[in-house]
Amino acid sequence: YSKGIEITKKFVKKLVEKNITIASGLAKGIDTSAHSSTLKYNGKTIAVLGNGLNKIYPKENIQLYKKIIKEGGLIISEYPPKEEASSEKFLERNRIVSGIALGILVIEAKYRSGTSVTARIAKEQEKKIFAIPHEIGDRSGIGTNKLIKEGIAQLVTKPEDILNELEKIEEYRKTKNKEKEIIKKEKNTITKHKDKQLKNQYKKIKLSKKQHNCRYTQEN
């Protein structure tokens, strides 16, 4: 029973209170704790699988899988229903976990772990990356400390650190959406103005032709 699981429960509780949906990979340990804690605190969770929907892995999480569905959560798999799990598929799965999230929290990561790979994928996807620092010599924290040291992840020690950053992301999104709306309105105004100009030009041409035809008739 690792410290990571206790940290997971603590962070999940606070994030769920703020209506944050928790996504993970339904694996043993941290993933299982993330999903089950979310359900415990009446939150919404998404499980992304590295296998088909009829081949749940690990088998001890079959009941958790069913509970996620029952509680209104979401299960995602890009594989055929009978596809077996494999280490390659877990890495492929992790790009989806990162892809659907605002940011990712790395709680434990050994040297060259799949979690560290996920963090690097998240960086490519321009996601916000958070990591829990570990004591020097803690094998389960070699990857997290490395991510922090290299500037890939932001060091966090409490859930509020993440919530503050997510608020900034939300504010940035709102600002960008407002800018898009303003640009859209400006484009519509320009288009309407051009349409009005074209209509006026068309009326002038039509009137000119009509006048010309009248003169031609009178001359004849």
C-alpha cells in the first residue's frame, strides 16, 4: 500500500469537489485508486483501456469497470471487443488519457516508466503537466523528480496548486473564445457591408440598363 495511493485519494477528493472529471487507465495501483476514489466522492470518471471491452485487464478490476458504467462514468477503447491487453497498447492508451484531459498529474513514475512516456506525450499535446516530488532514492519517484528537474512538469504539493492552474487555463480559454466571437462579428459586419455594396451596385447597373433601353426605344 504505497504513499502514492494516499496522495491520489487526497487529490481526487479535492478535484471532484470542484467538478473535475478524473481520467485514468484502469490499471492496478494509482489508476484503480483514482477511479474508485472518484466514485466514492460521487464524481465522474473516464477509464481508457489498453484492451477490448470484452477483455478487461486486470481481471480484478472487472467490478470497478461495471461500477464506473453504473455510476454514469465513461469507458473508452479503440480496440476490437476481444482484443487482449499488451504493454504496447498501454502506451497507445496513454496518449488518449492525455488527449482528453486539461492536464495530467504524475504521482509515481519509475525510471523509464510508461507514466513518464505519457508525460512527454502530454507535452507534445501542449497539456499542463503536474508532478508530485519524491525523496531522493525513492525508486517510485525517479521519473517524477526527473520531469520536475527538466522543467517538463510543474511541482505540486497540494490539490489547490492544480486548481489554481486550471482556473488560469479556463480564463485563457474564455478570453480566446471572446476574441473569436469578436472576430466573427467583425467578419459578419464586413460581409454584410460588402453584400449591401454589391446590391447597390447591382441596382445601379439594372437602372442604367433600363434607362438605356428606354432611350433606344424612343430613338426608334
